[in-house]
Amino acid sequence: MLGTLDRTPPPFFRQGPSALTKLVLCTALALFLMAADARFTMTQPLRAAMATLLLPAVRLLDLPVAGWRAALDYAGGLRSALSQVQSLEARLAQQAERSSRVDRLTQENERLRALLELRPAVTVKSQAAEVLYEAPDPFSRKVFLDRGSQHGIVAGSPVINEDGVLGQVTRVYPLSSEVTLLVDKDAAIPVLNARTEHRSAAFGGGGSGHTMELRFMAGNDDVQTGDVLTTSGVDGVYPAGLQVARVTAVDRRSDSAFARITLAPTALPDGVRHVLVLEPLAAQQPPRPQPPEPERGASKPHRGGRR
């Protein structure tokens, strides 16, 4: 019975060109349309019409995804806000406790000063200034400020910023002033080691780098890398407690009695725009007592023995 079946294809499939011919024609048509669209943008109107017609459907299908993303963003933002609120509350509590402790210490300091009959702490006056430009001299590190003698600036005034001491006013003009930076080769400042309470003097390293050094320090002095140096306040210029530099290297040489100690200033002069000019500490301190003058007509003591 299988032999009697008709295995020839129906007439529908025998009509027209062959499958290979159709494949070649469709391929050629696709290549033509791609080339024409890339060259002459022939299908751009059709693409724009299809995009316009399908836009409502795309937005409708995108609504669940957009809603899910918005819910995730809201939940994440809520968690972040709660975390920030908790962190700020903790910091506020710490600052309140610190402020209370500072108030207590201030009151205790005032009571102790009154008990010991000490003079009140010096209140340092200051005024803001702006850096105009840096001195063109390649062998020095100096800058010029937009404040001068007309604004109350005097020679010797310390210049600081939020990081520490920058330098000292060395020349004053009517509308400007010259500041010698701590890294200048001729600069020097008395310092105090915050760890050991040992006084010394820091000098500028000079050159184009931002380095300083402690000179004339014995090789066995207790100076370590990382020590913070502040102003000592005994020179009558800088108030005590201002950060100056940090020890970066200590070279104890066996062939020398002094150690070579390199410092890095805490206030870097590059990029500084606004500074504070302080009044010299000596302007608010009591004058130094002068030695008594000898009375006129008083006979000088005879230093010799009997003649």
C-alpha cells in the first residue's frame, strides 16, 4: 500500500522560483535597503512613524519596571537618610559633650588664674587678607598681601591659615605687605615639641621644595618621626599652640654631634588664597622692665684694697 502513495509535492509548492532563488533575492533586497538607508536614510520616515505608534505601548510596558526602580530608590534613600540622621545625632551628642567640657575647663582656667592672680590670656587680634602674587625672586619664598599700613598691618605680624603658620610680615607698604614664608632659607621660628615639651627653633629649607629643618639638635635628643611642632609663644610674636610643622625624617649621623631633622610644614603655601594676619603678641604684652639708672652724684664703689 505504501508503494501506491503519491510522493510528489502538491502543486502549491511547485509554483514560483526555487527556495535558493528566493533566498538570494531576499538577501539582495536586504542589502539594498541597508545601503540605501545608510546612504539616503530612506527608511527614516518609516522608522519615525513606527516609533511614534509604539511609544505608548513601550511606556505602558515600562511602567512596572519604572515603579520597581522608584520603590528601590525610595527605600535606599530612606535607609541612607536614617543612617545620616543617626550619625548626625551621634556627632551632635559628642559636640555637646565636648562643648560642655570646654566650658567647664574655661571656667576652671579662669578660677585658677584668679586664684593665682595671673593676668588674663592674651586675645589675639586678626584681620583677613588675600594673597596677591608671589615674589618673582627665585631664591626666596615670599608672597604679597592686599593689606598694608593703611589697614593696620605692622612688620612682624604672623600670617596663618586654617592649617597652621604660613610666615611672617617682613615689609609693609601703604596698600600691601610682604610675607616671608616659613620655607624661605632666611626664615626661623621658635617651636615646641607637643610630645616632649622641648623647645627648639625651626628654619626654612630654602629652594623650591616645601621643607624645613631643626638645626643644632643633639644626636641623642628625643625627636621622633611624626612629632608635631607648634609655636612656643615665648618669642613675643607668635601665639602659643599654632601648628608649624611635622617631623618627617631624623638622620642621626655617627660622624656628627648633631642630628639632621627634616620637617614638613603643616600649612603649604602653594594654592593659598586667603589668610589671617595676626597682631604680634608683643603688642599686647606688658613692657619689659628697664634696669634702674644710677643716681647722679652717687660715688662709685672702690674696688681696690688699701693703698
